[in-house]
Amino acid sequence: MERLVYSMQPPARRRDLQKPMQVLCLGLSRSGTDSLRNALTILGYDNVYHGFVITSSQREDCAFWVPLMRQKYARQKETLPPGIDFDSVLAECEAVTDGPANVFGEELMAYYPDARVVLNRRKDVDAWYASMRRTCLQVFGWPMWVMSWFDTELCWLWWNFWEVMLGYYCGDFERYGKQVAVEHYEKLERSLAQQKRDYLEWTVEDGWEPLCRFLGKPVPGMPFPDGNKGSGQFQDNMQEATRDMVTNAIRNLGITVVGLTAVGVGVYYRLSS
């Protein structure tokens, strides 16, 4: 029913074989993902995938990720079987960071066996937890939920957020956030060890040197990017990216209220006459 009311088609992109996927950064959001996106762009990787892409310019991607997340959670977060065409959404990208892609770390590693893997994390899980509560959970509060009823793209964006926060964090980020964060990295580390696949443990404090050494790139002559900081920048970026959807939702909400009011007045006068 919801697909009929809020219809959106997933993308069907196709990869140029001369531009393979090269880097998978599989750490959780608020673990230097935006800084990594900027750094990888500086290092020459084309079209680095990040959660803000879904929010701003490729909102149709939600129609790929949301059903896939529901499928994964129906399997108690176990690795999905082969057959998922990740290139249908990531074909134009040479690198990936941030959610929702990081929820599918094992699946992405299987699909892109030659890509280099970076496990970006924050050393202090308590600091990561506080950052998530201060940013993601604040932006996607009840006002955004109400607005999502009145705009298709905003509705899919809400589902995208909700499936990650509800599904990946066992339905309760406040209670299970830290536990799931620890398990996220442990599971990827086990999988990488089983595959005997090389990877980089990295934090944003490590900066350029270990990242460039791992990727075989020269160190740029500039400071390491410091993107999407928690002091209001995340919220500002999200508000700017969703401005048109929220504006459309408010307009549709107003039309709905006016329409319902007119119907109510008409019914009242008909019953009174």
C-alpha cells in the first residue's frame, strides 16, 4: 500500500568498466565519513558515495536501499545471499563511505572483491554515541516524521533513516547503540580475517599518512579535511539539503488542512440546515 501512495523507482545505473569500485569505507556514520569523502575526492577518486548524496541529489537511491534494508533485517541482519546488483546504485562511484551503504559491509566486500577496505571508527565509543544523538537523532525527530507524510521524497528519506536507526540498532538506539557499534566492527574484522583481506584501521585523527600509504597515493600538501563537524554543521547541511522537500511538504500540509476545513464546514452547514 505504501508503495502505491509514495511511488518511487530505484535507479538502474551501469558501471563503466574503466572505472571500477576502488575503496570501501565501512565505518559507521559520525566516524569521519564526511572527512573521508572529501579526502578521497582530493586523492582523485571520482564520485565518492555518502549519505548526503541520498539527501540532496540522488533521492531515488532510497528506493534501492530501503527494501534491501528491510530484507536484511528480516534475516536478523545476517549477510544477504549473492545476487544484489549494487552497481545499479553505485555504478558511478569509485569509493563509498557512510550510510546506508555501510550497513551492507559484507555484501559490498563480496560484490567488490578488489576494492580496498577502510574501517573508519572513533576511538571513544561514548563520544561516537553522543555525536549520533546530537546530530542524526535530532534532525530526524517528530517534525520531520510529520512532514514525511506530505512529500514522497521526504517519505523515502525518512524510511531510509528509520530502517537504519530502528533496524540496525535493534529498534532502540538509546539502549543498543553502543553495543551494535562494537558488534559492527567485530563482525567486519572477522569477515576480513576469514578472507585474509588486507584493510586499514583508521580514525580521523590519523589524517593523511596511513590512508595515503594504504591506498598508494602521495600525501597532499594541505591539511586533512574536517567536514561535517558536530557543532551545528551537520544540522545546517541537512536543513539545506532537505529544504525543497520540507517546503513542498509544508505546502501540501497547508492544502490538506484547508481542504479538510472546507469539507468540515460544508458538512456542518449541511447538517445544520
